[in-house]
Amino acid sequence: MTSRPAAKDRAARKASTPTRDWKSWIAWGVAVVAVLWILHTATQYFAMGVDRTTFMQHKVQSGFEPWAGWRIVLGVHVAAAITAMATGVVAFVLGIRKQRWPLHRLAGRTYAVAVVISAVAGLPLAFTATGGASATIGFLLLNGVWLATAAATYLLARRHDIARHRAWAVRSYAVTFANMTLHLLTALLTDPLDSRAAAYIVAVWLCWPVNLCAAEVALRAGARLNARSKKAVTQKRAASTGN
Ligand code: HEM
């Protein structure tokens, strides 16, 4: 049977948790962006064909001749990256909404495996990256950060350190969006730098720090909102028990 104080407590919590609504909006916003980017990438690479992408056209123009093995590795990298984006968003939304833990766990594990496969395939690609050594180093750094953040997320979940698992999941998933930020930054910087090649290199270096900064801002805002709603619940509880 539900006790009156517990029912009052739930009612107070419901009335004073803007955090949950705010987090739900963020989760759905991230989900929409992820789905759009997945559709964009899958259409370009697996429906239109890699040779018709602007990426490949610039690469060929810069003197690169794609061979069969390289194409397969790029295909594996892109397919695994898309899987990581898709499973990451499922794990992210379910985690924020605190729903369906078995599905959250399955999505999380698939995400970790997909990141490892995509990052391993990304290694040889880094050595043929458009832009030479500076792009190669930038991609290798990105690879390291992607693997490290995903590993931290997975290990913290295994240790049941849920608060830190959540924070690292946000960071890891933010890095998964690096390819999208890379495209946005390349487009934004091409005119100011008067060179697509230079814009691409700067974007390779900036794509993951920009995303990690956005993740930190989101984490801090979330922590502030959590603290505010906890305070409101405590005040309401104190007021109701005082009555
Ligand atoms: C976050 C870690 C990642 C690393 C280190 C990485 C690495 C690379 C590298 C080295 C290339 C070749 C670039 C070149 O030749 O100039 C590449 C291309 C590509 N990657 Fe990734 N990648 C990552 C994440 C992703 C993600 C999450 C996606 C999501 C769909 C993705 C999709 C692609 C695509 C579509 C290409 C072809 C070029 C383009 O259109 O951007 N990558 N990646």
C-alpha cells in the first residue's frame, strides 16, 4: 500500500522536475539530428555510391587513386560508424528516460563494438587522409579520443558507477558526431580561409574539441538543473511535512 508521505513526495517531485522535461527535449533533439545524419551518410555512401560524394571527388582531385582494399576499409568504417550513431542514440534516449534497461545494455554494448570496429578501420584511412601529415595526426588523435571515451563509458557501466558512466556516455557520443562537425566546419571555414583543403585540416583538428566542449556545457547545465530540482523537492517536502 502507498503511504501518504510517499505519494506526497512523488507529487512534489513531479511538480518540480523541469530537469526531466529538459532532458527529454535534449534526448529527442539529439535523436533527430542523429537520424538525419545517419540517413544523409547512408544515402550518400550506400545508395548514391562513394564516387559521387564531394569527399571522394576532392580526394581524387588531390591526386589520390582509391584501390579496392581502401574502398572496403572505408565501407567498413562508415557502416560501423553509422551503427555506432544508431545504437548510441537508442542507448542515450533510453538512458536519459531511465527505461528498458536490457535494451539500453544491448544498444550500449553494440555501440562499443561498433566504435572499436570503426576506429580500427579508421586507422589505415588516417594514413591516406586528404591533407597529408597534419590531417593524419588530427585523425589519429580523433581515433584515440573516440576509443578512450567509449572505453571509459563501457568500463564505468561494468563497475556500476552510473553517474560517471552517464557523463562519459555523453562525451563519447559527442565525439561520435565528429564527422558531422567536420563537414559543418569545412563548409563554414572554406570561404574565410579561401581554401577547402585548409578548411578540411582545421576542421579535422577542431571537430572533436568543439563537440567535447558542447558536451561539457550540456553536462554542467544538466548538473545545475538537477541540483535546482532536488532543492525544490526538498523545500516542498519540508513545507508539506510542516503542514
Ligand atoms: C570519431 C572518430 C572517427 C575517426 C577517427 C574517423 C576517421 C576517418 C578517416 C581517417 C577518414 C578518411 C578521411 C580522408 O581520407 O580525408 C574518414 C572518412 C569518413 N568517415 Fe570517419 N571517422 C570517425 C567517425 C566517423 C563517424 C561517427 C562517422 C559517421 C557516420 C564517419 C563517417 C565517415 C565518412 C562518411 C567518411 C568519408 C568522408 C566523409 O564524407 O566525411 N566517421 N573517417
